[in-house]
Amino acid sequence: MELEKRPEGRPQEPPRRSDPEGCVAAAVRVPVRIVALVLVVPVRMAWDVLVVAGRFLRDTVFRPAGRALAWLGRLLFVWPLVGIWRYAVVPLGKGVAFLGRVLLVVPAVWLYRRVLTPAGRGLYAALAWLGRYLVVVPAAWLYAWLLTPVGHALAWCGRGLAWCLGLIATGVGAVLYWTTRVLVVLPALALWRWVLTPVGRVLAVIGREVVDALGHAWRIAGYVSRAFGRFLGTLWRWTVAEPARWAYRSVLTPVGHAVRDTVLRPLADAGRAAGRVTRQALAAARLTVRQTRADVRRALFGEPAKPRPVDRREPSVAEARTLGSSTTALTKD
């Protein structure tokens, strides 16, 4: 339930705009967006072309080259350094640490425990007595009877001087404050409030509209670039790819099959047959030459001597060595 009712005869006021920069924004938005669209479309298309080329180079050149360089770097630097560290530096460091411990630390600890500690304990009482009566007692007397009164006097003088300087600084500070406020702060405040703030708002509106226009133009340019790319792809497909595919399937493939069946295959069969005939003729010629050479050798030098057969039989039981005989088949006459 409303606590206060409006009078019936009074018309309702329209809501006021809370944005005082609406006129400037409306006046700047349309021309800025048109100019941005005209300027950004070529840039976006060039950017898309560069992106496609960069991806192609990345996948075909840079990535394999990077992998090869990484493998080469591991082979030339990482693995040798790891081997040197693992098999040379670490054992050498352990050896040096062991020698340092044995040659330095252990003797130093023994010297400290067995020599320096007993000597220090025997000298402590004499040094403490001398330090007390030669240093502590004179220092306490000097502090109590000389430094304390002088310090109090200096502190009183310092407080008076500080009060005087504070009074002077307060007066000078007040004068400087009001001078700076009247001559610098108030003009700067007026300049900020009545000049820089309105100009900054207008520039902010213009900048925001320019940024928004560039964003819209970039998105629209992306759509245009995508559509142009699809158009080029479709044009390439229907003017080059599809005719080439049709020509390959409908013309080149049948012609190639016909040439293969009518020309190449008979030529291949004829070549194989000629090769077989040539090989047979060469074999017959080699056999004839071999037989002729054997006949000439027999006619000039006669029949070659036949090799005597070698008896490779095992010796008989009678000729073999027995347990009761000292002869063998080789020494027997």
C-alpha cells in the first residue's frame, strides 16, 4: 500500500536519463563505426591470411625443426653435461669434501677441544679481574659523575632549541600552506573541476566509442574474411578441383586403362618374350662355345688323364690292430 498518493490531475513525468553523455555518444558512434569498419576489414583479412600461413609453417617447418634442434641440443649439450656432472664433478666433489674433512675439520676440532678450550678456561679469571678494575669501575665513575650531568644540561638546551624551532616552523608552515592553497590548490581545483573533468568525460566517451567501434569492426571483418575465404574455397573447388577430379576419373583413367591394355601390356609381353628368347640364345651360344673349346683342347692335347681312384675302405679285421699284437695296419709289411 502506497503511503503517499499522487494527485490525479498531475501528469507523470518521464524518467530522465542518468547518462549526461548520450548526445556525444550518439553523435560519435555511427561515423566512428563506419570509418573503423572501412579501415579494419583489410587489416583483418591480411591478419587471417598471416594466421593461416603461420599455422602451415608451424606444422610443416618450425615444429619439425624445433624437435630436431631439441634432439641435437640434448645430444650435444645436455647428455655430455649430465655425464660430466655425474661421473666427474660429483665424485671429485665427494673426494675434495672427504679430504677437507680429514685434513682441516678433524684437526681443527681436535685443536679447539684439546688445546684452545683448556687454555681459555685458565686465562678467564685473570682477564675478568683486570677488565673489572681497569675498565668497568672507571667507566661507571665517569658515567655517574661526568656524563650524566652534561647529558642533562644538553637535553634541557635541546628542548628549548626544539621549542623555538617548532614555533618558527609552525609560522612558516602556516604562511606556506595558505600561500600554496590560494596560489596553487584553488586554481588547480577549479581547472580540474570546470575544465579537465568535462574534457576528460568527452574524451572518455570518444575513446570508449572508438574502442567499441574497433571491436565491432573487427568482428564484422572476421565474418567478412570468413565468408570471402569460403567463397574462394568454393570457387577453387568448382573451377579447379572438381573439373580436375572429373577429368581424372572420366578422361585420364579410361585413357590410361586403354593405353595400358592396348599398348603397354602387349609391349611388356613382347619384351618379356624377347628377353626369354635372348636368354635361351645366349645359353645355347655359351654351351656351343664350351663344347667347341673342349673339342679343340682334346684335339691339341689329347684326352686328359683320368684320376686314379682312392681306396677309402676301412681296414679289414685281419689287418687291424689287435690286443695281443704290437703291429698295426700302418706298420705291417
